[in-house]
Amino acid sequence: MVHSRTAQRRWTAAIGLTGAAALALSACAQSERGDESGAGKQGGTFTFGAAGAPKLFDPLFATDGETFRVARQMFDGLTTFKPGTAEPAPSLAESWESTPDGLTWTFKLRQGVKFHDGTAFDAQAVCANFDRWYNLKGAAQSDAVSQYYVDNFGGFSDGAKPSLYKSCSAKDANTAEVVLTSSTSKFPDILGLPSFSMQSPAALKQYDADNVQAQGDSFVFPAYANEHPTGTGPFKFGKYDKANGTVELVRNDDYWGEKTKLDKLVFRIIPDETARKQALQSGDIDGFDFPNAADWESLKSAGFNVQVRPAFNILYFGINQKNNPALRDLKVRQALAHAINREQLVKSQLPEGAEVATQFIPKTVGGFADDVTEYPYDLNKAKQLLAEANASNLTLKFYWPSEVTRPYMPNPKDIYGAIAADLQQAGITIETVTKPWNGGYLTDVDQGIPDVFLLGWTGDTGSADNWIGTFFGNPENRFNTGAATWGNDLAAQLKTADAEPDRTKRYGLYEDLNRKIMSEYLPAIPVSHSPPALVVKNNVKGIVPSPLTDEKFGPVSIG
């Protein structure tokens, strides 16, 4: 295989012990289960407090963690990740191998697997999924719709842009061969991401799954994405009650693996963290994600199980070079970096264990450079750089998201307030805009409307390409680096690094790129890495916290 085992070892060394510790993590099902004694009873309902509403239920068209959280319970990929780590592991593919050049991959498939609609999972179904991604048309090709495909595979069958994908063929019912156009450090690890889950070809066709329509600044998705998601996972789609903010999944009695002990899995959408905590304390939910770090100790004292994930994410201050000419000046971007007191932000707004980010990948990812240019808090330096750039009267349209909590951004409003105050101290005028996370915020950011914004990333894999390649590998990104003289060159350098099959050389290329990104380009400002937590009642077992927030609820059991 061409993926980096060294990167995995570095990552596993840092977090591998969490899996064992996490086996003690527990959760509890709510009153619907009938027996409240907690005496090991199977069945019942596990209710989890979600920080936001899912965008839809077709993971191919998702970009948000709340959609992915639900999708992980209904779908399987060819690969998955070993619980508690970022290391790839078998799933619907029992094994795989590649040719020495990393171009041809052969997957041996698990036999006897069926989709939720009863159709068989086989090599033809695998190829139908790959070909579906590759043959998307029209609005479905938009970055805002199929971002994960665009970021990882590139172009489509229309040939407008080159694609990593070349072909898929069924050698026999249980053997699929996938051919790529170039070697890449991220394959086949990316096949464990929810976006590349295996979905029923019959259901996709029946419910016109690819018929995405643009409507103004947003998109309208077909019935499949909203009502008929069909995978092979331990849970099947039940219903989405938007009025009451709940998503209900039911047990898949025909699951190919160990069947879940739960009857139902419910996600209750509670955007406010305080309200989620109160719902847990009152027994309305059995667990929730991203508790405020200030509450960790009190929750533990009250008998709840708080499990802290390793930090495998980044919060960044996004800069869009599209609309505001001043932001195309490196000195202005450097001034913004010096104006933000990131050290104080980490101390005052983020949980214990958070640290200031020096670049756009964590230390555990191969390609991290120890000697990048850093931008310590220096208000006088910030003002000086703005003056040199004739931007002392700079005005910025600054976006922050409401109705959401993210692993890297536990309280967006307070983080925004701290950064906005820092920028104002440097003499910058701030025009504040806030929109709900899935109610306009992400769409506006992807369409380049803000000047600056708050966003971040939880790593999908241990490859540097998954980080800086995702951010800057396409010049038409949310930072609009294509507007810069160096934007296309940076994208080309990232492509070259990703395609380098020699691990040592590849790491060296990424180290050089991280140095350039922080000194010559500075397309955005890395702020912090933060260890998020989840909290549950203490009488249900089976959740293993994941650095990728890749928790599976199938193994949850009551008592």
C-alpha cells in the first residue's frame, strides 16, 4: 500500500492508548427503554444531543460533522478506521493491495452483505458508487455540494478538470479493481470517510439521487438525500422530524456484522451547549458532544462520564482575497496574524490541553515543520504593517457561525468576540455578520462573501494532503487563493507532494510547503488545536472516542 505507515505510527503513538481507556466510556438510553434498572437489558433507545441539524442524509453531498455523525451509523465504506485511532482498517473490503506504482488497487469484498433495501453488495455495487461520484453533472459538481469528492478526487467525467479516478471493474462478484490516474498518499484511507460510503445503486436510481438543483445561492436535493438514504450499516433511516428537531434511526436486523443491541438511535438537535447539558442532567438525553470545558469537572462530579478526545483538529481565521483588495497584500495578512492574541485566546476560551497552532497541520502528521515563521501577538507590529500597506483604515466584514458547536470551536460567539476585540485594538473596523451554521453561514463562506471568518477542520486521515491539500489544493477555495499570484503555484506544489510515492521525500516536500505557507503565502491564520470531549451517562457501554469524531453507536449497550 502507498499510504504512510510511518504517519500512522506517529499518530498511533500519540493516541493509540485512548482506545483501551475508552472502553470504559459509557452512555445510557432514555426512558423509552422501559426497564430503568440498568441491569444489562438489551434494546431500548439511545438519545444523543447533537450540536446542530444535519444538512441532509446522503453523505456524498455533505460537508458538516452533524450529517457525518448520523451517516456513520447507517453506512459503511470499503475501509474504516480502527477505533480510537486514525489508522485504516477493513470494513466492506476485507483486504486490499496495490501495484508498486500505486495506480491499481484490488479490493477483496466481504460476502453476504446486503443494503437496507435488500439488494446485494458486490463488486458491481462498488463500481456503481465510484462511477456515480465520477459522473455527477451540473449543480452536483459544485464545491458546495460535492466538496469531499472535489477535494480528494478532483474532476469529473466531463473532463473539465483532471480526476484522480480512472476506472472501476468487477473482476468477479467479490473482487473490485479501482484504477487511479496518479499515486496519492490518501488512498485508500479516504474510502473510510462517510462521503465515500457504499450506497445502494437500486435506491440511488429509484429516488433520483444525483438530481441536485441550484436555487439562488443554495441547492435543492432530491428525495433520496432527505428521505431514503440506503446503506449497509447497523442502523437504518427511520424519520427526520424537523419540527421537533429529532432524527430517528432503527436497528438493521440484517446487518452483516455484530448487530446493535439498541432498538432505536435518536439524535436530538440542541444547538445551545447549556441546553444540551441541562437535557442530560434532566434525563431527556443520554449524552452529547462538545461539553464546555468549564463544565467537565462538574459533570464528572455529578456522575457523568466525560471522555476527552486527542486534539486532531485546527481552528483557523479565514481570509478571503476575492472582494477586499487590501487582503491580497501579504503585509495586511501578516498584520492580522500579529493582531490576534492567540495565546490569550487559547487560555481563556479553549479547554485544557489546547495549544496555539503554528501551521495548518498538527505535530502528529507527517510533514510538520518545526521551523516555520511564527506571528506572536504584537499590536505595534500589526499597526506598523497596516501603515506600510496603506491599510490603516481597514474595514473587514467578519462572519461567525451561530447554532453550532464544533470540536475546534466550542463557543463561536465568545471566540469571535475575543478576536474581533483584538482586531479593533489594531485600528481595524469590524462589520459583524452572523448566520446559522447550516442556515447560510457555510454557504456564504463557500461562495466567498465574507472578508474574514471563523472555521476549522477535524482531520479525516493522517495524511498532510487531508489538511493543507484540502485547504489550498484547489485555487478556487474558500480563501480564493486563485486571486493571488502564487495561488496556482501552491496548488501545483501540493499536488506534486501528494503524488510522491517515497514517504521520506513526501514528508520533506510537505515540510517545505508548510514553511512557504507561513512565510510567503499566509492564506489564512492558524489559531489553535483543541481537544474536544463528549459526555454520557455512566450505565451504557460501547462508545470509543475517536480523534476523527468517528464514533460508532452500534456497539452501545444498556447496563
